[in-house]
Amino acid sequence: MNRFVLFFVTTLSLTTSILAQETRVTDLRLNQLTNPLGVDALQPHFSWKIESSKYEVEQEQYQIRVWSTSNKGESVVWDSGKMNSANSTHIPYGGPALQSNQTYYWRVKLTTNKTSDEIESETAHWSMGLLNDADWKADWIGQSTADDVNRESPYLRTDFKLQDKTIASAYLHITAKGMYEAFINGKRVGDEYLSPGWTSYKARIPYQTYDVKDLLGKENGFGIVLGSGWYRGYLAWGDANNHYGSEIASKAQLMVTYTDGTTETISTNSNWTYTHGAIIDSEIYNGELFDAQRHQPEWTTYGFTDTNSKKVVTSASDNAKLIASRNEPIRKKETFLVKEKIITPSGDIVFDFGQNLVGWVEFIHQGKAGDTVRVYHAEILDKEGEFYTENLRAAKQLNTFILNGDSQWVYRPHFTFQGFRYIKIESSAAVNPADFKAIAMYSDMRPTGTLTTSDPLINQLQQNIQWGQRGNFLDVPTDCPQRDERLGWTGDAQAFFNTAAFNYDVKNFFDKWLIDLSIDQRDDGSVPFVIPNVLGENAMGSAGWSDASTIIPWNAYLYYGDKEALKQHYPSMKKWVMYMQNLANEGIYKGGFHFGDWLFYRPNDDNDGRSAVTSKELIAQCFYAHSTEILMKAAETLGYHEESVALKNELQKIKAAFVQEFMTSSGRLISETQTAYVLALHFELIPEALIPQAVERLVTNI
């Protein structure tokens, strides 16, 4: 009997152990990011996944443990205790105040419905950014106003020595008004590009944090090169530039902690110098002029001197708040080689990469010093087979390189990007297609959804959709990545959000963008056509576009379940709905300019397309109802019950007014279009008894 009990207990123990091993805790994330650096959230959120070879495994209990290390050893910062919960997403930190520039480590232990044994994750980590303005010791530095007028990129630099001690950590916190690339001891810092990204710079400027411990020695050279970027570059149409300022600058703070607990800080200040180098001009739309003969390869090594160096100009801090980057950075992704060399009917040399993408071209060249290579970019060839750029309007999409004679030098732009499949090469020396490659670049979103069918055309459509998203998601959701626009149109973003969230994890990407939306939103609640807003104070308030302020936050909540994010965006959502309410008369929203059914279908045989024109007022009423209903649901979700009831009553008035204003007595809509019926049906504005005939009319129209 005892042997049987021993056998049973041993077998049960082994079985439980095997079950525990077959179930793993994976994909530990803090604020949706893996091991992020420079976090400035005072109460970051923890998330993880459970993977198991067994079916129907569910978490029953979890315990999070956070700790830090110092010269005194390991110190527990927070222990959540054992929490009876199946939740594994957006769990807030609940410990004492986190410290600037500190590294923290965390693990989670859990039990499941299949075993009482605890399953423990691997260790994850994060570092904090600079949480208070007083933590910043650095100055904004740049070049003189006279040099800024010429718009050449300044090369900022300094030398510094570190103590002869073992380094425990070294974090570089850095940003720019413009774009930057940083170098330490001749090595580029990080794998991010077009940093610090694009925000509403007048209100907030993001900074990035890099672990540079492995780049440091006792003697160090530190350099930063700047470009115009979105800050002062040409944006929108015509000659509109300097939207946020005319002078570019950088702010950087390198914080070193030694194993004995002592620290050292190197910051941008008046002791830095600057000169000019290879980047003569750089614009997002027009491209870059790069003279490799002017490059000084030792400029970020210790002891470098340049007789042309000048003292940097420091500038006072402005009203813009420095914030840590909270979304995925832009990185280099896929690489494409030349598929075909084409000689056009007019004799142009064209390379085809076989894929429409957004990024830039890198190449090596056998030409001699002083030779010039011009790289033009286009998405298509015209019907005669010529290089076609008319769709680019005023954008040149031209990168010009002056060679230095080094056959191994990799030529690339720095502060621009292009949308293209084809490039046209103008070169004073022969070019080899094998020396050229196209680099796709976009925000480094995590893939989430896939779709594969038995139909190759549908599969290709899905692939095209994904490439369209990649190419238009460079820190901001844009309408196009190639012509003189590339703006964050709100209508495009709200229409595409659900697809975007299926393809990729876009939570942080859109949270960041929605904060900019709330910043650029007018006090009266009106929302700009584009975010960040570079079109002016009057370019706002259109139905379907401004409703991005309600549609995206709500759909993001449905996708990701982050109630705190919904709460953060709720005031902006409410301001937009109140704006429409204030302009409404007896439940009918008739205010402002509306794009309406933008670029609607115009069939040649249908009375010049006039029958396809949908009433802009009808469309506005549909979105007024939709945003009101969304706000009602958000209010109920967040526990704002009185607001929810008031919005419910308002919604009934809006729906009744829609029927009275936009439906005939026979149940027809005043606009007999697919758009009108789809919106009215989808937003549930048609009385239930009339739905069948509305559906029939829609089907007949189709």
C-alpha cells in the first residue's frame, strides 16, 4: 500500500512538472515594448503571454516581482503578491516611485488551471528616462543663425574622459529640433533612423535613450549631426517650411554609472564645437545632397581637431516639454536587390527593385573622387516605358552624391526618405546594378495578423495592403509617402485603423498620434485635417476626418483593452462631440466645411457622376451620430454614468432628426447613393421597419 501511494505521488509530481514545463510565460512587455529604454511613465504597465502545448490552459494567479541592482546588491522594489486573476495585459506597477535613469528587472510567476505548480518567466528589464525637468543638465546647442540660413547640416562634437573604473551602465538621452544621428568613437549610436520622429513640436519633443556602455572607453569622442527633418523642412504644398522653427539644435545627456555607485554626466553645453561636413542639404520631399569628399572620418574620435570648427550656440529651453519616446522607432527592415536594369526609350538608365517600398537606396561605386551620382525615385514607368514622376508634383525625390573615390564607401542619405520601385541613375561613371540595394524603412511594428487564401489575387491584395501600411507608417500615419504631402490625414487614419491593427500591433503608434491630435485640437473642440497640424488654424472640423478623435480611441480600446488609454483620450473625444453639439440645431449638425464623399466614384454613363454625389450634410449627420454613440459607450465603460445617459438621450434626438431631415416619407434617403445607404445602415440610423427596403435599394445600386 505504501509503495502504491509513493508511486502515485511520484507519478503525480512528475506529471505536474511536465505540464509546467509544457506551459511557458513568454513575450514579456512593459508598455507594449520589449525591454524598453528611457521609460517616463510613472506607473508603467506589464503584459505577458502564456504558451502551452496543452489545450484550454488558463492563468488563475500571477505574481510580479520588480527589483534593481546596485553596488550594494539586489534590492526588491515591488512585489505584487499573489493575485487571483486571469488578466495578463496592462497590469499597472504598484510600487514606490521609480527613479530617473535607473535600470529595473522583472519576472512574473503564475499558476494555471492545469497545475498548481508555479511557472516562472525569464527576466525582462527596462530603464527609466529623465522624469523631471531638473534631471536635464544639458543645453540646446546648434550652429549660428547665419549658418542655419544656409541650411547645411551642423556636425556637433566634443571630447571627454571617463574615470578608470568599471562601468555598470551608460545611457544616452538625446533629442533634436530636426533630425539627428549620434556617434561615439566613430560608431553610430543605435539602429533607429529619422529620430526623434514627428510630433507637435511646439508642445512636446520626444527623446530617445540608448545603451552606449559598449561604445565607451577611457578617452572618447562624441558627435551629433543634424538635419532639417519635419521640424523646419518643407511640408505640405508650395514653399511652406519652418513650421516649428528655423534653427535646428540638439540636446543630449550621457549618464554613466560605475560599479562603485558613483556617476558621471556628459551633456551638450557651450564647450561643444561644430563644423560642416558631407551633408550639404537635406529635405524630406526633395532629398539630400551629400559630398563624400567633405567627410572627415575621424570627426568623432578623441582628439580630433578641425581648423574650421566654431563654438556652438546655446539656446534657452522653450515651452515644448521633453518626453520619452513611447512608440516603436523607425528602423531599416527589408532589403531588395535590383531585379532588372532598364534602358528607357529616351535612353535613361533605370533600375527596377521589383517592389514598391518606402525608404532609401544604398550603393557603392567605382567612380573617382569628384564624380557625381544622381538617384531619382519613382513608383511607376509610364505607358511608353519612361521614368514617371508627375505624380510627385513638386517633390524632387532626388539624392545627389559626390564621390570620394573610395570604392568600398557605402553611399546613403540620412534625413530623408523616398517612395519608389524604380530609380533613375545619372552618373559620370559606369554603374553596376549589383552595387545598389533598396532598404525599406518604417516604424518597427510587431506583426500580428496574417491572411492566406486559396486565391493568389486575394493573397496579393493582402500583401499590397501590408506594404501600403509599412510605407505610410513612419512615426505618423500618412496619406502617401512620395509626393509633396506625406501628412497625417485624420480621415485616412480612422478609415484604415482596424486593418492596421489586424496587420500589426499599432497601439503605441496610435496612442502617440492621438496625443498629438489632442494637443493640436482647437479649444472649441474642432480637430485639424492633419496631425501633426501644419495646415493652419482653419484647416479643421470636417465630418469623417475629425471623427478620428473618437473612432480610433474606441476601436483601439476594443482591440487592446487598455482602459487607461481610453481614459486619457476621453477628454479629446468629448471635446469633438461637444463641438458638433454646439453647432447642431434641433439635432441636425450643419457646421463647418466638409470633404464629404471625397474622391467618390464617377461613372461615365451616369449623368456625369452627379447621381453619385452624396449630401455632405447627410454624411456629417451620420458621423455626428456615430461619434456620439462612441462617446456614450466610452463614458459607460469608464464609469461616467450620468454622461452616458445624457449622450444616450442626445443620440435618440440625432437619429430622429436624421429620419426627418434626410429620409423621404416613402423611406428613401435624399441621396440615393451607396455611400448614403452604407453609412445610414452601418450607424443604425434607419428605423427598423425600413431597413429591408434600404438594403434592397443598396443592393440594386451596387
